[in-house]
Amino acid sequence: MDKSRVIILKSTKIEGTPPESGAGHLMELLRAGFDKLRNGTDCEAVIRSLFPDGKRIGIKPNCVAGRSMSSSPVLCGALINILAENNIEKDNIVVWERSERELERAGYP
């Protein structure tokens, strides 16, 4: 099993909760993060190596703390779009939390 890696992505363009208009910039950051994850391998190759065809992917945004301290719906949407543009079927991507109420409180539809 590979060692876990953490990639830190920083931007001066977005502070606090990203607005809907920041989704494109977040997608650029995520692509760069996927590239760095495997030492310069392109985003599509990394996603294919991590998520084989037909597998279901779960994203847990950690919404327990409410809107101000939770993972942003805009960031989560950007991640979903990156996965989808790299041949992951959107029907195979599930965003989940302990309860639907927590998702709603954090701004998820």
C-alpha cells in the first residue's frame, strides 16, 4: 500500500468561503493538486489510477460544524466536476454526511 500524501494548495484569489464564481479557479487548483499527487503525472492519469472505471466514489464534506466551518459546496462541486471531466460518471459520485440536516445546514442542496 502506498504511503498517504497530503497536498497543500494555496491561493490568494479566494479567502474564506469561495463564491460560486470561484469554481473555475478551484478546479484549476484541484487539477494542480492531482498533478502534484503523483509527482507531475497529469490529472487524468492520477484520477484513473486512484478510481478504476465503474467504482463508486464517496465524498464526505464534514458538515457537522455548520456553514462557516464546513467544506464548501462550491469546492465539493469543483471536485465533482474534475472527476466527471476525467471519465468518472456523476451517477457514481455520492456526497454524504451523517444526516441530511447537516448537509442542508452547511449549504448543500
